[in-house]
Amino acid sequence: MNIILTRGLLPTSEGNICWTNSLAEALSTSFLYENTYIVGGSDIFHAMSGLVDGLLITRVHVNIGRGKSLILPLQKKLLYQSEKLIDYKTSYHYEIYKLKK
């Protein structure tokens, strides 16, 4: 299940995608499924720290000025890093981490 946490308007949830504005709802929905991904920005990461055992990060290779940055925990192991991808002239790559406890 993919749970997308947003401050914006909520599209209709369908299939394996659930949209919500509530972290509490995202968490309660996540317990209904074996494999759940909660998608959001750095605020979500900080709110969920200590509750997750892995991270799937999209690193976008662009400077957005006043954007928020994400400081990853020191106790982590990089499991996978994709090649650089380009979509609409913006480059990015994916990283998967296992968090060490």
C-alpha cells in the first residue's frame, strides 16, 4: 500500500494508493497491510523517525533555494542506489536504506 501524505487537496484514493492529510490516519492505515510505504517530504521523515526500519529516498538533483533539507540518521546501511534518471529535464536517483537500531 502506498499512502501519500499531503497538505494539499486529496485526489480520490483507489487501488493501492491512499491519499490523506493526517499522519494518524496514515499510521492506522499502514497497520492494515504487510508492506506499506508512507510517501511525503522531510516533515514526514522527522515525524516517523523511530517508527520505520527502512527508507526509500528520491534525491532530486536541483537546488530549490529555500527548500527543506533532509539529514539522514548516521546509523544506516545503503542497500541500493539507482542510476541517474531524467524526467522533464530534472535528474534524480533512488536510494534504499536499512536503518540500524
